[in-house]
Amino acid sequence: LSSDNLAATDVTIKANVPITSTILVKAGEVYDGKGNTIIASGMGDGSQAENQKPIFRLENGATLKNVKIGAPGCDGVHVYGNATLENVEWLDVGEDAMTLKSKGTVTLNNCIAKLAYDKILQINADGTIILNNFRATTFGKVLRTNGSGQYTVTVTINGGTFSGGTNIVRTESKNLKVRYRNITTSNVTKLWEVPNASQVSTY
Ligand code: ADA
Ligand code: CA
Ligand code: CA
Ligand code: CA
């Protein structure tokens, strides 16, 4: 490819972006990572230790897109209310990848999560979680509600691939429903670990 044929606007330089504190995406704002990789330091080691810092904190109505989260993944992305995550890739999930901290609807479009020792999506509030073409490799649970909490949650999974893990959803909540279609799974021990099989349906 001759540089003569490459307009300046086509050039995307992918870089590592070092951070030492949480990136705040304020209510209604958009953070576009432009394909760059965030590398945290001093915020946690990405182990299973609780109380690591989140890489991102999304306030109500925030959008996070086109970003890779490198190791250490620390406590991932904390969401307060509604949010959209698009083309977000966790290269090596830390304690967990995303936590719903307060009630809201979170839509994840074309996101990828790799190398989660245990949980990818940690649900600590009522909510609606929509996964469109989510891809997960190596995990304990893709989605887990907190402890024995009876959270009212609807999980919709529209396309995606899930390989090498224990469960896609694990919950103790009788108030959680899963609807799914067009998923591909391999080496997942038990797809749905829920109190009653009637909580899971295709659509
Ligand atoms: C564990 C822990 C909870 C909470 C959760 C999380 O389940 O028991 O208190 O910290 O992890 O949000 O990571
Ligand atoms: Ca945890
Ligand atoms: Ca990991
Ligand atoms: Ca956590």
C-alpha cells in the first residue's frame, strides 16, 4: 500500500494508554478509545482480590466504545444506571470485567472478554442486560448475580460465542430471566445454573 493512497484520516495509530486512576465517563457522555489499550498501574493486580479499582466508571447514560482493557484488568468497568458498551475487549479480565452497581439497562454490543478466572459480568442491582454478539473465552461464569440476592434481572443474549467455562449464567435469584438465541458454545460445563429451568427460554 503506497502512502500516496492512504489519506491521513485513514491512519489509526493503536497505542497503549497508561492510567493510574479510574477513567470517569460522565452521565450521557461517550468515551471512544479509538482502538487503544488501557494499561492500569497502582489500581490492583487483576487477581481475585476484592476492592481493586475499576478501570472505567460509567455514570447513567454513558457509552464506552472501541477500547481494549489490558492486564491488569483490576475491577473492570463499573456501571451506575444505563450504559452502552460497544466493541470493548477485555484482554485479560481481572477480578471481574463489568459490574452493574445500580439499577439500569446495560447493552453490550460486539464485546469480547478473555481469561476470566471467575466472573465476567457481576450483577449487584436489578437490571436489564443485553448481550449482542458477545464473545467469551475462558471463564467461570459469564454472568453472575451477587450472592443469594433476589435481583430482578432480564438477560437477553442475541448471538455470541462462549467457550471454555463453567456457566454462562449463574444465579440464586428466582427473579432472573434469560432469553437467548443464535449462540455457539463449546466446553461450557452447564450453560444455565439457575434455581428453576423455567427461567430460561429461547426467543
Ligand atoms: C463478591 C463479593 C461481593 C462483591 C462482588 C463484586 O461476590 O462477595 O461483596 O464485592 O464480589 O462486586 O465483585
Ligand atoms: Ca468479586
Ligand atoms: Ca484474568
Ligand atoms: Ca468485582
